[in-house]
Amino acid sequence: MEFQNLKVTTQDQIVVLTISRPQQLNALNNVTMNELEQFVNSIALDKQIKGLVITGDGNKAFVAGADIKEFTELDVKGAESMAERGQKIFQSIEDLPFPVVAAINGFALGGGLELALACHIRVAGSTVQMGLPEVKLGIIPGYGGTQRLTKIIGRAKAIEFIASGEMIEARKAKEMGLISHVTILGNELLKSIELIHSITKYSPNTMSKILKATAIAGSKNGYQYEREAFGELFNTQDAKEGIQAFIEKRKPSFKGF
């Protein structure tokens, strides 16, 4: 599958997706969103994939937001439809059954930060700046940013961050719990790949359950899903192998990867 604004490579069963509009700081226009939707749909059921890393082309931006020029054509209905579609695409990223890491290598603003928030883990270069500046346009984040940010850093911090429209560097973002790892600028991709390798050493069955269980943590169905997943895994060959390997004091040999 070929794209106009996306680059896709694979190494050691890890897919690297690069948003590629460097002259526009990788802004998410309609074409890019269409391609992103196609890409995610194409890999969602691929059992050979260990993980996905999303990054930006060039050394200036991860994704510097949506393409504001397209906003001038929107009315109320059009804006709501745009937000609904963006939320759907970003939710499909969060719902992927393997780990998704954002390798933030430059500005992550507005829709770009919302894209990073849809990833399971975020890694950023030390001088990277990020923010949700929509308030400066008289609007709010529309691709799930208000919801995911609140879940990640708490309501009080989310209100302050969104309402101020401020930009922060990676180290402050890590203090807030917004990102997990800070690297030397330029090492974000390498760290992201290493991270995926480190958390996919065991059964892919358990990995997918971990992702879903943590996604619904805090909801009324969270504990129920945990119970059911815990039980279902006992019926898998991987669980049988893992338990037996522990008893026999040997390294388990899981299926899949």
C-alpha cells in the first residue's frame, strides 16, 4: 500500500509509521487523516506485528497539529463531523492489540499531541515542545484530547494545561505524567523500538489483554474484564507453558513472536 503523506517501514516485526509532510510540519490535513485510517485498518489484524511506532518526518515536528487552513470551510455540522471522524481514527489506534509508541521528535501540538495521546506510550526528545493551543483559536481539542489527557494526568492538571494553551518541554511533560521517557533529541525512535522489544518478550495473548484491561481501567466493566481475561488465559497454551516452565525452572517458549 502506497501513501502520499505516510512512510511505512518494518524492522524485526515492528512497524514504523512516519507522518510525512515536513514542509507543513507534518500537519494532519484531510488526505493524511484518510491515509492514517487506511493504514490502521490494514494492520489491525496482522498477528505478525509486535508493535507500532509513530513518528514525524524531519527534525522539527512530530505533528504540529491539524491543518488550520481547512478550518475556514467548517460550519457547526462540519466541525462536529470532523471531530467525530478524528476521534474514531485515533480510537482505532488506541484499540490496536499490540503496543503503540509515539516517538515525539519535534513539535507535538494540537491534533499532533492528541495523536500521541492515542498511543499507549510516549517517548520524547529532551527539547521537544508540546501543547494543546486550541484555546488560542477560540476552540478546544476535538480528537479526544480532553478525554485522554484527563485520564492520563488528572482533571485539575488537564484543565490548567488545556485552558492556558501553554507549550511545555519534554522534562516537564514527564513530571506531569504526560510522557514516559525522555531521550537525547534524535534517539526517540531507537528508544521506542527498544521499549517495544522489552515489553513483548512474553506471550502476545497476554499483551493484548493487558492493553485492553488498562484501557478500560476505572470503568464499571474494568474488574469484570480482568476476571474474564484472567480466566480465559488459563485455557491458552502460553499459560500452560509459562506455568510449567516456572515449575521446571526453565525459560518459557511462548507461541507467536
